[in-house]
Amino acid sequence: MEHAIVITAREQAELREVARPAAPLGPNEVAGRTLATLVSTGTELAACYLAPDFPREPGYAAVFEVEAVGSEVRSLRVGDRAFCMGPHRSFQQVPAEAAVPLPAGLAPEVAVFCRLMGVTMSTLTTTTARPPELVLVTGLGPVGHLGARIFANCGYQVVACDPVESRREVARQAGIHPVLPAVPLEDPAIAGQVGLVLECSGHEAAVLDGCRVVRRRGEVVLVGVPWQQQTTLSAHALLDAVFHRYAVLRSGWEWELPLHPQEFRVNSIYGSFAAALRWLAEGRITVDGLYRTAAPQEAQSVYQDLLHRRWTHLAAVFTWS
């Protein structure tokens, strides 16, 4: 019998028995046992753990070992390890085109971070800002932290902001500099000089500050989901900043890209995952100290600690082997 983490009620996660699909494996499918899954904190808490209806099966970042391949599959073999956007479940079964092979030697609990890296890599491929322009990252949770390092790795000058000191310290330890508690609206070296604001907090005050700090025609990209209203700021304040700064305010929803390369759109969701896996394998991006592992049986306590900010790391990874 297999197992899956299921949100059965508000703030209630359980590890439940589930069965594998009864139908035979499709000719273009692969299946195997899960090795590790990553908790996407913001999305899983807001859209699953605190959702209004249940049950829900959370998770969209999994690494598995291939145990079976369909008759038409050529990209993977039994014994290979692959990443997929699968849930917190002890097995994965996906189309082969939805599974990305892991580079040799890359640990599963590290590889799952390619999913969060892909979020800001969509902006990397669509922004008009070019290195070595100044990029401001607001919000240093897992997505913002990795985004700051990705853009710095690609030659941008990065300034990062977060009001939480522990997150700022993690960023400093990772080599991000400068790291500030607030957007430096009065600093002439930054205010009016920013080519891109990578807004990863989902907080409307950060969006407004971003629109006030960009250069003319600079971009403010909404990567963080605005799950709920945080302030009583007026729309007029935002409109005033956008209009007078000639700011480009847009969504940073990663699904702007196609899933796979197209003839005239070579950048893609799965292309970003593959690149992120290479960077992790090469050590260009490291995640040492960013996460703590837990057993799937501990799901309820993990989600509670994440919800109430008792979790001591930026991210949580379930290990299934």
C-alpha cells in the first residue's frame, strides 16, 4: 500500500493510505517510488492547509526513482532519478515529458529546489532588464532568496529586502549583499536606479515601494501571490507611483512560459527546471542550510510549525526513502 499526505480539514494534515492507479502504465508514462518532496510554503499553506474545502492533496515538487517506463519512452530508464511536479506521495506516475532527469550525483532533497528556482527563472527570461542592471528583491522566503541568487549569478547587481532579521541573515550567509530591512526609498544610489523589482512577498506595501524606487520604465514584477489584503493602502497611491515613475507593473506568474520549447519561444517551464538542476549539480546555486528534512508522518507538525513560524529553516523537505 502507498501513502500520501492529505489535508483533511482546515489546519489538519494526515498521512493516508492510497492505491496506485489500477490501469496499466501508458506507453508514454513513467512511474516510480518517491525519494523527496519539497513543501512550497506559501502556496501549500494558503491554497491547501487553510483552504475552505477539503480534502486536498498538496505538493508539486518531487524527485522519484524510475521503476517502470512505458513502451514509447526513450528519455528515461529504470533506475534513473527524475524530477516531476508531483504531490507529497510515496509514488509518482507522470508522462515522460513531465519528468526531468537528474544530473548524476545530485541529491534528491537538493534537486527538489529546482521547482522554486523555476518561479523566478520565468521572470529572468521575460524581463527587459539586462545585466548588469540593478535588481531589487523584496521578500526573502525560499522563492525570493533563490531569486536573488539566480539574478546575481546571471550578472545583475542585486539588492535584497526583508523585514525579518533571520531571513536577512540567511541571505547574508549565502553571499547576498546588500540585504536591507526595508526598501531604500531615500538612497540616491538605489532610488530611481532599479531596472527590475522582483516582488516576492505578496505584500501590497512592497509593491508600492517597488513602484516608487524603479527607474523610468523599470519593471515591478509580482512574483509573490497576494493571498490576502495586508494594509489599507489606497489604489490611488499605487496608480500615482506607476504613472509618475513610468513604471511597468505586471504579473510574474511563471506560467507565462510554455511548458516546453516552441519554435519561436525557446524558454519554457521544463527548460527552466532542467537549467536549475544543472546549476544545483554544478554548485552555482547551493541550498545548504536552507532546509530541514522531515518524515511524511510528521506532516501535521511541519505544517503547524511553518504556519506559526516556528520552523527553523526557510524550507521543509519530506524524505520518503
